[in-house]
Amino acid sequence: MGLRRRPQRLPQVNRSLKLVGIDTGGTFTDFVVLGPEGLKIHKERSSPRNPAEAILKGLKQLGLASGAVIVHGSTVATNALLERKGARAALLVTQGFEDVLEIGRQARRGIYDLYASKPASVIPADLRFPVKERLGPRGEILLPLNPAEIRRVAERVEQARAESVAICLLHSYANGEHERALQEALGAIDGLFVTASHEVVGEFREYERFSTTAINAYVGPVVSGYLGDLAEKLGRETKVRIMQSNGGSLSIEAARRHAVQTILSGPAGGAVGGFHLGRRAGYDQIVTFDMGGTSTDVCLCPGMLGRTTEGEIGGLPVRLPVIDIHTVGAGGGSIAYRDPGGALRVGPHSAGADPGPACYGLGGTEPTVTDANLLLGRISAAHFLGGAAPLYPDRALEAVTGLAAAIGLSPIDAAEGIVRVANATMERAIRVISLERGYDPRDFVLVCFGGAGAMHAADLARSLGFEKVLVPEGAGTLSALGMLLADVRRDYSQTLLVPTAALKPGTLDEAFRRLEERAVAELEEEGFERHQIALERSLDLRYVGQGFELTVPYRSDFEAAFHRLHRLRYGYADPRRATEVVNARLQAVGRTEKPKFRPKERRGTKLSAAVLDEIPMVFSGRKVRGKLIDRTLLDPGHRFRGPALVVEYSTTTVVPPDFYCSMNQWGDLLLEPS
């Protein structure tokens, strides 16, 4: 069902190009359009069975049949992996290492769980084929790969009717010669999707490299098919870029080959957008908080976007640079229930887009966080999505009443309990990325967005000590806007494993030179000129004997920077101890045109003109009367105290009685404890 409403227009953006950011979420698909008339936002109910349906509906609603430049964040790879609906993939691996994916690392999850189970490998044992060859750790050939062996394994792959194949040979990060030979032979098999590990991850640690390559082979045909179909339906005049997990975008052709890089693309767009708008408002220390319909994503940004190379999805490691996002299963559609022990639980299961929360009136009967917020007066049924999608409070009450009876509470008390449990889950997520890493939330501003984020942000700020909460204009579609703010990014790495004291002059510069030649060539293929390309060097360092490393910028004082970072992260450092350089890393950035924001125009309206009504609200068991405020009628400089509910098309902001709310020059709302 489309949302038949004229898209909201936000006039403070000045552009002449037609750019579209599209974020496919579990409940809604969000659109941000930048054209000559300014910025427009729109939401369409997601179509999980075929995500392209919602995209095409939304573009039609916006009058964008063709000719736009689209940056798209897709969940297709994520869903294919989590639901195990990927391709029939085979694995070619050095003889004797067929079970690396099964064995994994020695560390066990849930050490106190007697029935703990490991995530199943995406490639079953009968599709793992040994290859007679061997390389040494420096890339030296110990056992050559002969043509007869290549023909033999190619025949086995073809006989197995594999749709895709992952080539993962031991130490190929140091020498890709054998993998390239297999790649060339397998490329002759019609319709076979081929992935070579040295092209996906140029680093040691075989399990992580094999896992990342296997995931790319598993989801690649699904993503490639989806993107190819989408591009065909959009037409040749429409240019499409795909959001990556690293906070950048890449061409649709590259995304079809490197599908694993899109697995966390939606949350990455939100982190990019939240960080950018937080800095626009004058803040440098930022925690982004993205609460959607299915999950919540948080990211620590201590002056920069947090990144890591130790990502994980569905319990499987992904050894690629990604935005360091921590995700929990708490969203507006998260289902509340009574567990076998009688305790109230919320999530991780979600009502999703179909049928959605009970109050949507689409057949949902289980109570969700959205139903609870509606009963507590924290959502206005008449103003949800600008009135385009009516809500039904009686159905929310019916759903929550059933749960309330099971746990012995009144419906209102149960609704407050649902919100508190969801808040506790999100609070733990923020603690993981801040306090557990040595950062104090009191030094940060909480930038909240997503359809449900601004309803819970003040509660989280109170419990964690944030002194400021920023709610950007159009917060409900900020992830889509973040995609338009993302440059094209490519990440490259090469394992070195050299003691820092033994580095020869020019060793690091030569390693970076090789990476830079490849990076510049690939970005020039995508249409960038050399002056549009920026190259950022960094190194992975560790103390000799350690098993894991930290990443620092490549400067003359990189070793001192490592000691400082080690002290911040782990509480100690030993400058006298020997270090070693593990990996050289290069991030290549193709700079794209971006929205140019200007301050929100002051219209001279009074605050009272923005107050639509007084409404009943519930806080801490007390019923109070709160102001219902239309955000579009607020001016920069307006300031008021809660309780209040600030409504707009894409989200709702809850201002509790102990908070003040003001609007800054950019049209952002700023919540501060009184």
C-alpha cells in the first residue's frame, strides 16, 4: 500500500541536480530527493518479497520516471545471508584445508550455554573441493598448480551444478597467481559467479578471509540479479550507485561483483548522515542513534566516523573495513511478549512491514513498541506520516491488553514497561560502544534519527548522561540523506608482518605505491579525474606477540600514535615494547557532489502558532497534558519545555517534562535536560 501524500518539502537545501537517496528498511523504504526545487522526502511501505516494488512505486509517486542519479542502500545481501537464501556456492581450497569454514576460531560463543550451536557455513561440505597446490606465507610457490589440476577442479564445479564459486587458496593474499589461473578457467563456465579471495581481502588470517569470500560467493548472484533487474527497470538514463558498509558508495557494476561490501549499507548511510549533520550543528564528539522499525544501530564518532575491520553478520566474520555499528533487535515494530519465566521481553522479533504493529490495522495482533508509544500519547494517530497512514488506538489497546493480563499489569503500565525494556536494550548498545571503550557519554552529543529514534532519545540521554540530543530535520529519512552525502570509497590492504624496528627505508611507501596505482586506476574507470581522488594511508600495528592490532594514520609518528590509541582503548601502553606493522591500508575516495545546506529561514512566527492542541501523555505512571507542536511551524530560536510532542512527516519527537527543546539555525531540534 503506497502512502498517497504529497511528499514533504524542506526548502533549506540549495541544489540544481536531481539526486535521489533510497534506503530500504524492514518497515519503510525512505526517499530523499534533491532537485532544483529543493529537498523532498517520502516514505513507502517496504515490499520484503521484492524490494524493487517499493522503490519503483516511490519513484513514480515522486514523478521520477528516469534520468535521476540514485544512491541506494540495499538489504538484499543481508537478508539472503541471514535467511540462508543465497546461491548454491562451491569452495575451491588448498588441499587439507577444506574444513576451515567449519572449524573457525577456537573461541566459543556462549561458554555457559550447554546447547550452544555455531552458525552453519554458507557452503556445505559436499561443495568444498580440494586443490593440489601450495604457497608459502611470503607468496613463494611450494607446490605448483598444473593445468591438469585446473581442468579437474573446473569439471567438478560444473558437475556439481554450482551457481557460484569461492576460490580460497592458502596465502593467496601474498601471491594471487594460482587464484587468477583458476579464476580464468572457471570464467569460461556459462553463468558461473566467480570470487577470488585475493581480490576480496588482501590480508592474512585464513578463516576470516575464507569466510568473507564465501559470503560474497553466496550472496553475489542474488545481489547481482536484483541490481541488474533494478537497473533494467530504471532505464539507462538513470545512474545508480550502491551504498557500502564502509560509509562510501560504489558503482552498480562493482556492487554486483563485490556484494559482500553492501551487507550493512543501510545503517552505514545513517551513520554518515548523522555524523555530517552533527558536525554541521557544531559538534565533534557524536554518538549516532538510528532506531527504525526492526532494529537500532548506534555508532561512536569521536571526531571521525568509527570504522573497524572486524565486522560480523549472522555470526560469521566479514574481514572488510566497515562503519563500526552496533546493532540490537529493538525497533518500533519489535514485538513484546511474556517469556517462560514470566518476564516481559521486547524483540528481537519484529512485526515488520507486513502486517506491522497492531495499530496499523493491517492484520497485526501482537503488541509492539509502536503500539505502546501510541497508548502513552507519544505518537499522534492523526499526524502519523502527515496523516497519510491512519493509526488505530483501539487495536493497539487490544494488543497490549492481552499482554498486560498475562503479566498482571494495567494496559498503561504494560505499555510503559514495553518502552522501558526497549530502552534498556538500546542503552546497553550505547554502553558497549562508549563506556566499554573508555568514552564518557557526557562528552558526546546524541544525534538521533530513524522513524522511532526521537521518541526514545530523551529517555536514553537521561539514563546515560548525555547533555544534548540533536534531532535533525527529516530525521525519519536521514539514512537516505546520508547516502547522498557519501563519497565513492574503495578500500585496499596488504599484509606485511614486519617488525617496526626492522623496516627498511621505502618499504612502506613502496607498499602504498602499489595499492595507490590500483586504486587510482579503478576510480578512473568509474569516471573520476585524478584531482577528484583523495588517498588516505593507514597502518595496522600491534605489540610483538599480540594477536590483534589497532589502526592508526600513516604519519611520521605512527608508532607513538599506536601507543596513545592502545592506552585509550585498553587502559595501558608500553612504549618500550617492540611493535610490528601487520597491514598497510589505503582508502581511496572519489569525491562526489553533495547537498549544500543553508540555514533555515526565520519567518518571525510566534511559538504559540506552532501549538496545535493539548494532548494526554503518560510519563512515569503520571498522566499529564502536553503540547502538540507542528515542527514545520517552528522558527530557529524557539524554545519550550516539555511535556510536548513535536510532529512532522517522517518522525515524532517526544519532549519529557524534565527536558527543554529548542530549534537551531539549521532547523534541528536540540533536547536538553532542565
